[in-house]
Amino acid sequence: MLIKILLVGALVFAGMLIIKDGRFLARAGLTATCSQAFARNGQDEVVQACNRGRLEGYPDLTEKSCVAIGIRHRVEYWRCPAPVVSSQAPRP
């Protein structure tokens, strides 16, 4: 009887870890996902392409200073400032 309880507890714990990670839910299409579509040359901005999730809909990227461009073929596009990349050059 104790073995069954420990086994069920281990399965519940593993399920909680998988859901907390978030990658499983994103691959299943339950949560929204975004990826960089392209970067505009000469400008300090990138365009993010976001897919809608079944549970939460399209993501809101306004907190990251992004501006919605529009939706096309079930993909929402956002114009965002380019991330700041620190230089790997040694300091003088």
C-alpha cells in the first residue's frame, strides 16, 4: 500500500514539474509563444511573431515597450526595441 502511495506522489510531483516548466504547455499550443521574425537593418528594433495560445490568447507585449503591428494568418506581429547586447571586449 505504501508503494502505491509513493508512486502516485512521484507521478503527481513529476506532472507538476512538467507543467511549471512551461515548455510542454507551449508545445501543446495551450500557452502563447513568440519568436523573433526579423530585425530591421539600420534600425534599433526587431519584429516579434506571436502565436495565440488556447488558454490565454495572444500575449500582451506592451510591458516590454512593444507596439502591435497587426495580425496576419493567425500570427500577431509586434515591433519591439532591440535588446541591448553588452560588448565582450575587455575594459581598458
